[in-house]
Amino acid sequence: GECAASRGKCALMQASEPPDWDPASYIPVPLTRINSTTASTSSQSSDSGKVIDGNDGSGGFWQSGICYPTGYVGYAEVNILLHACEAAGRCNGSSIGNLAAATDGSSSSMAAVATGVSGQAWLEVSLRSASSLVAIAIKVTTSSSAQVVVSGRDEAGSWVSLGSTPSSYSVADLRVPSGMGKFTAIRLESSSAMNVFELSARAGPCMEYATVALGTAQAVSAISIRHWAGSTAGVNYTVYETSLDGESWRILRDGLDPYLIGGLDTALEPPVEAKYIRVRHVLQEGVAVKVYVWEVTAWGRAGRWGEKPAVRANPVDFRDLLGVNGIWGWGRSMYSSSIPRGEGIWMYVNMSKHARNYHNWNWDVPDPDETPDYERMSCGSGT
């Protein structure tokens, strides 16, 4: 009685999930949730883990530092001199000593450079390749508060003056005029001994970025990233990219709107082999802003929603599934038996096995309460 009155409600109350139903087994675990996955960022590294913590909501974001004007000294992708003096043959000075601190990305440590036989103190740092310089960041003090002259060696081997900076415990931002060509080395020179706390240089705009390391190379078939450039204009565009070695990068999506707030899904077909995934905000020159990355999520070959089932031929012909609706006489205003082949319903026999022909009720009776005279109709006399 009660069930008959409300069968739908009763069925829902009595229904139960199949005993072997495990929703979690149908949801692939993201590669970025595996314990071997780590994250690093261009700045504010204490919060880098937030980009893979599974929280893309309130408080689950990484917020960058401020790259401009001199905050980039520790950014590996921006500072082209970072750790240069730790590499053999890239640094030379007027005195013998460990020069590594001059380019270690920290403005707290320093390399002492004494005067040489010429009476001058100097430090030269070679670039990895000839580059057009945009800016040089310098923190240097001298024993007699003497000026420090900054020069660049051009591709012809000549030293070109780029400016000078006073002895100071603050980091100076020296802008290099455009159109000066490419340089292969940078030189600091003073008439008295120098303490070089930091020498950094940019060959392009500032960038803030978050990098996810998957531990080993993986086939990545889908990613979902939530990024934001903040409420203040200052970012040119945002890039998603992958890498196998952390050095050479493949762009997945370029020129993205930096001011997206929601997550952005990207399907990769075929899957991309990657060990690293990076979100990179490219800043407008000279604009000091902070940017954000909430979450980077990546899935393996199974994709975000699981493996696609194998394609199987349908035993039911598509023609068996389709039907055609028509009005009396299939639009020809005549009996169906009179329609010539190739017209009316015959036009659809190759793609549809079923047909339904509508007939206006008032053609036979003036009112639904009246029963049609079927015997009269069978004799061809109408109703």
C-alpha cells in the first residue's frame, strides 16, 4: 500500500550500494600526491609545499616575494650570475681567495678582494654565453669608501663602462641602457680593497615560478593548476611547462591570463614525459608585485578520470536505434501505401529501422469522448 503510493521514494529507501563498490578505486591518485614529489619556488621557499598540499582554497597558496628591483639575486632562472664563482674558470680577481660568496645569491655573505700589484682591486665574472644585460645588482663596500666602477666586456673583447656604485651596505640596482649589445663578462674595480657581498645580473624580465619535481620521469596526461597574479597589474603573462632534466623546458601552455582565479585544466594527448612541472609568471619590467600559485596537480597515463575503456564494436546496428517521426502520409498528404519509392519514408530506410507516423485526432472524431466508427473506416468511408 504505502510502497505502491510512493514507489520511487520506497525504492530509494530500500536501495543499497553493491558490496564491491569502492569509489576510491575508480579515482586515479595524482602523481603530485605521491611521497616522492617535492616543490620548490623562486622565493618564499618556506611555503613552496603549499603548491602540492591538495588545498586549493583559503590559505593553501604560495605567495611570492618581490623580484624587482633587486629581489631576484637568489632566482636561478633570473640571475645569470648565480653561483658563477663556484664554477672553475668563471671568476678571477686581483687577489687569491675564495670568491664563491660574491655570487651565492645571498647579500649577507661576502668575498674579500684585496688590491693587486697594480694598486687596484678587481673582480671579473664570465657569463655562460654572450647576453644583453638589463640590470646589475651589486652590494659592495670598499676600505676607503671609494667608488666601484662597473664594466662589461663586449663580444669584441673590449671593456665598456656600465656605470659606478658607491661603497654601501645596501644592494644597488644598476640599469644597463638598451642597445649596448651583448656582453661576455662583468668587472668590478676599485682603488681600494673591496668586500663583494653580491654581484647579480639580469638579461631579461623578472619571473616568479613554482616547480614541482615528480621524483622520476612520468607520463603526464592531465594537469590542473590554479594560479593568480594578484589584484594589481604587473604581470605580462603566465606559462605552464615541463622538463625532463630541469634545464630544458617544453611549453605546454603559453601566454595564459595571469589573473585567472579558478583552476585551469589541461589534457595532454598524447601524454608528455616529464620529471618537472613549472608555473611561471613573467613580470612587467620594473613593477614590484607579488604573485600566487595555489595548486599544481598532475595525473599519470590513466588521466584524471581513469583509464579509458577499450573500444568495442556495438552489436546493435546504429540503424536499429534510430526512428523517424512523421505526420500523416510522411509529409506527402497521401496514404503511406501510395508514396513512391525514394520519397517520404523511403528516404530514411538506410539510417533508421523504426518509424512513427502521427495522425491528428480531430481528423476522425470531433471530441476525444466519442469513439471512432472503426467499421465504417475499414470500409473506406471515413468516420
